[in-house]
Amino acid sequence: SGLFGAWPSRRRSLLRLRIRPLPAATDQPVRTPVHAGLSEGALDCPPDSQGLVLFAHGSGSSRHSPRNNHVARVLRERGLATLLVDLLTPEEDRVYATRFDIPLLTQRLLDVTDWARRQPATALLPMGYFGASTGAAAALSAAASQGAGIRAVVSRGGRPDLAPARDLARVQCPTLLLVGACDEEVLALNRCAAAHMPGPTHLTIVPGATHLFEEPGTLEAVGRLAADWFA
């Protein structure tokens, strides 16, 4: 327990990441402290990975999200390791308000980031965040806290407006905001949030896409744009 430092005793618990097989590796259960709850994740490291992207899922989603898994596959094809993890337990996710608890999601993402920095396969890799919906707010708040420790952020249909303004003002890493052209309300919120971010920030509008990028070719565009940004 001393490895991770002291945690408030009334909020101490563990996050369980159940790892899929890696090349020349076997399943390995791991644990990292978080403020509350138990969760699971999947880490995939291509040979000679050039970086690691941690995924922060949106409200009501999970590590099984077909959209985020599609993007993760594209990133791995470009030589990037990916870590998809549930930041909420199934019990927590059933509480609607908890899905929008950005400070809690941010702390969980920071805990997972700390865990990844302690693993031999990922400790030396430059890291970035991919956030969707509410997960984008958590990714930006975590990036603000990490400073130069996070090299890039990509948001897909994100709600960066849910991140505290003081956090947006501290995001220095290059940030790509991907929004569907037909997702007009979220597009307006992204434009407003981008105006408060001092680091290199680019808003890309994906033609023909709605909030979930379900239209033909739109999710493929997200994968390409995200891979290019992280690379």
C-alpha cells in the first residue's frame, strides 16, 4: 500500500484492471488505488509501441463501446498502445448523476494514468487521452493536472464545456476536438470551450455526422483523424 502513498481511509479502494493477452504475455490481473469502486480494463500493446492512449468513455458507455474499440484498433494499426477502462463500476453507472461527476471521472483517469506509468510495458511511453462525451471533460481536466505528462488529447463528440473553466485554461497539450456537423448543440459547446484553451487546439467538423457518428464513413474518419493527431 505504501507504493501508492496515503489515501483517505474512508475512500480507499481498488480498481481492478483485467488485462487481455499481449504478445509473449499472459493474462495478468492488476490493481491500482482509486477513490471508490472496482472496475476492469483492457491493455493492448503492439510490438514497438510508440505511445499509449488512455480512453475515457462517455456517460452510459464502457470499455466495450464499439465506437471507441474501432478507434482503438486504428490507433494500434498505427503503432500506438491502447488502454480502455471503465471509470465507473456497473453500480455507479446506474446512477445517472454519477455519469456526470466530472471530478470523480477525472480522479479515476488520473489513478489509471498513475498505474500505467508503473507498468514495464507502458512506463516509458508518451501518453495521450481519447475522451468521448463526458469522458472528454475528464480527459481535459486530467491533462490540465498532468501538464507535460500528457502529450495530446482527442475528443470525439465531447463535452469539454463540462470541465471547470480553470482546468480548460491550464490545458497546454495539443487538443483535437472532433464534432459531427449535424451535432449542432455540441458543436456550439465545443467552440465555446476551445476559446478558453490556451494550448494548440483544433476543432474539426466531421461532415454528415451526428453525435454518435453512426453515419457511413464518419467513424472511420474519426479513427484516421485521431491516429494522425496522436502520431
